[in-house]
Amino acid sequence: MRAVRVLIPAFALMAACSDPGAGQAQPNFVPPNRAAPASAASMKMSFAPVVKRAAPAVVNISARRLVRQQTDPFWQLFGLGAPRARIANSLGSGVIVRADGVIVTNNHVVEGGQEITVALADRREFPARILLADARTDLAVLKIDVPAGERLPVLPIDDSGDTEVGDLVLAIGDPFGVGQTVTNGIVSALNRTTDPTGEGGSAYIQTDAAINPGNSGGALVDMDGDLIGVNSFILSRSGTSSGVGFAIPAAVVRRVVETAVGGGRAVVRPWLGARTQSVTSEIARSLGLPLPQGALVADVWPGGPAARAGLRQGDVVTAADGQPVVDAASLNYVFSTRRPGDTVRLTVRRDGAREQTLNVRAEAPPASPARDQRTIEGQNPLNGATVINLSPAVADELGLDPFSGPGVLISGVGRGFAVGAGFRPGDIIRSVNGRRVASVRDLAAALEAPARGWQITLERGGQTITANF
């Protein structure tokens, strides 16, 4: 039976705990203390002080959305049974990160919600509005209006990066709607990615703390009572906790919150301007590397940050800002957590042996060519499709590969011939009737040219498809 990734769209997941001595060197091994408790006080040691500090800042979130439900297709044949509307409710958790009522949660908890309610730990309820929703990070920032002069309890965001595997952590949320619940565990792994290519730039904290439906958006806190992650999803065969949960790291949370509070409507993710791949055992042997670790530069964007810093195809990035780069995902994660304008110091191994340091300026991916978004009209197979120029900025926004080459992206398919022709959002048009398509203007010109039929070549999911109409 395959383990599957389970998003709990109105629920939660996540838990673990972190140790007060995390990050401190342990030069000598200390044998475990198996002596009996020396006093009544030592028998009563618990996580209660940490919970008392952190729990008041964890809230319950409910979102109501209107869902249209189709009736039995049999009755529709007779013109009966119009679609009916029903109210769907989702339930999750959130964390107060600013005393004036700014709350962070998972995007999938509130996505599509027309009415969002936040219940505080003291059982008061407030309507909430969305300041920013970012599907790429699965984070959303909410705002509630509290009485004048009141300061809500908050969880400090700890993005120091000193969390280590084995640290104790607590997961706080509202599983199954039973009320605020605390579970504990350890950090099972860091920089864990679910993208096998490593291009996604997502690097999660993995924990064995129990995470169940309703915990989504809840807090993962260390033994200082600080927020080190926001619970996001689990891997499970049953859909409930099996000890493999994932949290969005605090560094990502802080970037999204800063953007929302600053009035931004979208998170700007700096990019390296290079396509990288993880160093495998085969690659390490061919390059004479001692270990299969690092990010191999496969391509460099002309004029991009990497190119201006002197990064070349074939270089292997082994460290970023002094931290080891284990694979491509860890390098992309470093850039995704930086602010535009920051400088990232890369340690690069070139020609198999020689190491050097390069300073790369973190910048937003360029929006060139311009978007030029339009909906196709006329007597052609793409009638009703909304198209847009493919640029690094658009590719980043939609999670596509910016190095896939020039083309026109189908961003939506409305009513029109395009629906029946089978076109889908995400398709990249490469040519029409043998004419190369590098921009929306090229596509419009090709579709306006007289033709007895249409031969359209597109790319879908990494495969090239040629269709005749």
C-alpha cells in the first residue's frame, strides 16, 4: 500500500518538540541517566510551562464556502434538477504572530472561504479577512479587529535556523474540532522536500508529533515556546497521523507575514537565475567529488544573478551563507527565504577541485517578456483560451520551469472551441501550422493567417503533443 501525501484542507497536522540545549555542542558522550527520580519535583517535570506560554496564541479557524452541487444526471436529461447550493465548512488552526490581530494559517484552510471566523483560546470569536494567500507556500495571513488598546498573546517567530534533528517540539492545534490539543515529539528531519527534482524550493521540518485533521495551520514550537514552523500536511496510508508530519519552516512564515503586513498581495521569491540538480553518486564520481552532496549547475540564465556573479554551467554549489548545500532543494530554499536585494555567499567547487566564493544578489525573477495576457477569439481551436507570455516571473508564479524555453502559456480555458478541443491550463503552445510561437503576438498572428486546418504543437507535463484540427 502506497503512502500518500495528505493535505488536511480544513484540518491540521503537525507536532513535535524541541530541546532547551538545541544547537549546543556535545563534545563528550554522556551516558543516559537511568537513576530513579531524586525528588518529588523531578517527577513532576513537564512541558506545562512551554504550553502556558505558547497555547494562548494558537487559535481555531473555521471557513464557510458556498458549493454548487450537481443533481442526478438522469433528471438533467429532462431539464429537471438544477444544481443546488450548499454551505461547506472547513476547520483548521492558526497562530497569532502580531498583537494587533495578525494570524498565520495554511492557505488550504481558508481557500475559497467567503466567511472566515477565528476563535481565540479564551473562546471569543472574531470575523477575519485575508491579507494575503500564497498557494505556493500553502500559507495565508489573516487579520482580525480586536478592541482598541487590547494586545493579543503572540508566538515569537524563531527563524534563527538553529533547529536540529532530535530537538523536542510541541504541536498545538485543534484536531477533529475537539478543542485545543497539545502533542509532543522530536524533529525527525530538516530540509525535507516532496519534490523529487528539487526545483520546488520547499524544504519542510519533518516531525513525529501526532498531527490529525484540524491541526493544519497550527503551531510547531520549540522548548523556548517560540514558533519554528506551521503544520501543513502528513504522509499517511490511513489519512490520520502515522508519525510523518511536515511543517513550513519559520523563515518562510516570516517572509510571507512581512509581505502581508507591508501591503503586498503576492510573495516575491528571489531566484538564483540558474537551473540546478542534486549531485548523485554517479555525478560525484564523474566530477571527482568526495561525497554525493551539493547542487550541480545545469544551466545559467543570461544576465541573471548567477551569471553576473560568475556562476558557470558545471559548477557545484557546496555551501550557502556558510551552511552546507546537501541538494538542489536546499539551495533553492535558501534563496526563497531571502529578501530581494540580499546578498547570498556561495561556496562553489569548479573543475572538480578548486573552491571559490561567489556573492550572488537575490533578485525577483524578471517579467520579460511582458505578460500580454489576452483571451483568444475567432474561428480557431484556441477560441476561449486565455494565454500569457511565459517569462521567469510567470514560471515562478505558477511553479513551472523557467528554462523550458520560449512559448505561450494557456492560463485558463473558458467557454469556446478550446474546451472541446481538449486544451488545459498549463499547456505551453510551441508552434501553430509549423510557425514557431515565442510570444502571444506570434500566436495571434499564426491564428489569423488563412488556413484550411490547424496543426498545433504544445508541451504538457514535459511531453510534446501535436494535434490536428
